[in-house]
Amino acid sequence: MFEIADFVPHAPVELDVIARFRGRVPDELIAIWEQYGYGTFADGFLRVINPSLYEAEVGDCIGKTQGDGIAIPIMVTGLGDLITWEPSVGVIAILYREGRTVGLGSTVRTFVRLTVLDGAEELSETFNWDVFPEAIAAHGELPYDKSFIFVPLLSLGGSATVENLQVRDTITAIQMMVELQGVIGH
């Protein structure tokens, strides 16, 4: 296992969640759940989530249409992006705010290690995260289940500025972005 030095725990992962997803997600994610639980890392930007909850609430928002059709929610970001484990390709981020997806590596280990080792540089390159630290400075730390969301959405003419970010419930924000913008097929 690798260390995630800035991990801030929120709650332990329930044993039934671990049992339900064992064999469906990589062992390194199970190890993160067992060692760290749910919580945040990467300066609070990345959040390890309950995949059962997110499958139930935003499963129809994932838009997995290619490959084997499997996409399991494993993390979210502080900007309302959903990160999934997709066995046919690896770790994928769905950036609803930008209407695109991005590959994060073929393994959970690769994604987490790159994030831990390269920090802000990696987050900037892969997530276009630069507004996030500015938002924290301007608006304060986010609760675990909240994200900064552009209001109005960028797709509806909003501006990618700190002033246009508002704190929203992450699940509700994903549902709302998909309702207004459509599913991002991938």
C-alpha cells in the first residue's frame, strides 16, 4: 500500500460496501477503503466516496456507452467531477463542468500515486483545477459531500471565475448538470 499523507478521513467504509465491490473494483481501491475509509486528499480536492450511494443516485448520469459498459463511481472532486473505475480502460474522470472525460491511468494506484507525487501540477493538467485553491481561499473549506459549482454553468454562459462558484451538494449538482447539459457519453 502507498501513503496518502494529506488524507482527511470522513467515515469508515462499511463492510457490506467492501464485500459488494470486492472483485468489481481493483484491490488497491479496497486497500484504500480499508486503510483510510471515505475522506479527502489532494488538498481536499479529491473525495473517496461510497460507490453504492453514487450508483443509486447518479448511475444514470455516468454515460458509459463504450467498451464493456461498466463504470463504477469511486471518487468525486471539489468541482463536481465524477471519477469512475472502468475495467476495460481504467480510471476515468467525467468533468461535467467542461463537458468532457479524461483518462487518469490504467490503475487506481497509478492515478493516486501521480496525484500524491505531482500534486497541484498533476491536478492542473488532468482536472483543470486551478480555480479550486482560489475558491478555498475565497469561500473556505468544503464539507465532504459538497462541491464548488459554477453558477451559471459554463455550458450556459457562465464564467470560470471564483466569483461564479457556489457551494452545492455534489450528488444534486451532478444530477442538475446532466439534466441541463445531457449525459457525457464515453
